[in-house]
Amino acid sequence: MTNAETGVYHVVSGTGQLSVGDAEFEVAPGSAFFVRGEVEHRFHSLTSDLDAVVVFKRLPPVPSDPEVVAFAIEDMVAARNSEENVITPLFDTSTMSLGMYMLPKGGSDDILTHDFDEFKIVVNGGGRFDLGSGGFEAGPGSIVFIEDRVPHQFRRISDDIDLLVIWGR
């Protein structure tokens, strides 16, 4: 499969392989993959249905952007700390950035605003997510799109929460 748009895949369920050129990557729940637009890739050898969240960036990639970057969930949450919030940048490209934001059980974060749009995908855990004048209880698989300058925060965190965060440039 090829797609003219650069994308980040977050695997919710299913296992198998991702082929990108001569490279092979293990696909498992929680894993994430950045694939530059127009790079041929395919998921195969699936042991069950594959469910994934895909976020595409419509701006064209530049030649210095990597073709593919893969992250196993174990590596993505390796910096988790039971005492404090942790932000782990995973990588940056010309059009988007990817990182993990981890908050411990019973914690919360400050009310945040940014000068960029972002997606937050709950990988593990749960809590109350406030967005603008509303909010909802978030758990594994919850996805939220946050427009630039909209106040937001997690609070009443019921379990350590791991968030995959994708933001634009």
C-alpha cells in the first residue's frame, strides 16, 4: 500500500508484521509506526484482525524525513515514573512530532494550551479529560483532537495513564 500522505499508525489490537522495503517490523498492540508519504508498506502475516488508529499529515514530507520509524510499547513507556508526569519525545519530522505523555495514578496535569493542533491517544490507563468547557472519562483507545489554544488537562487519574501524543508543525 502507498499513500501520498505521511502517517502515524497506532496499533490497538492484532499482531503480525509491517514490511517497508527490505525492513520488517513486529506489529503488536500498543506499537506505533511513522511512515513517510509515498513509501510503499504493507501489513501482513496477521494472526487476527488488525485495528489501528491512523493519523495522516497532509503536508508533503521532505527528503530528510525518515521513511519509517517503529516503536514497541515497552520502549515507549520505559521512562514511566510512579511519582511524576513524564514527557518522552520519540521523534520529530518536518511536519509532525510524536511523543509519550505519562501520568501516575492519582495525579493530574496542569491546564495546558499550545500553539499547535494535537491528537492524544490513550494507550493504557484512564482518567477524566477536560477539553475547553466540556470533557469525558477517557480509557484505553480513547482519542481526542485538540485544536491549538484550547485549554485541556487530565485529572482524577484512576490508573497510570500512557498517552501517545501527535502534534503538527
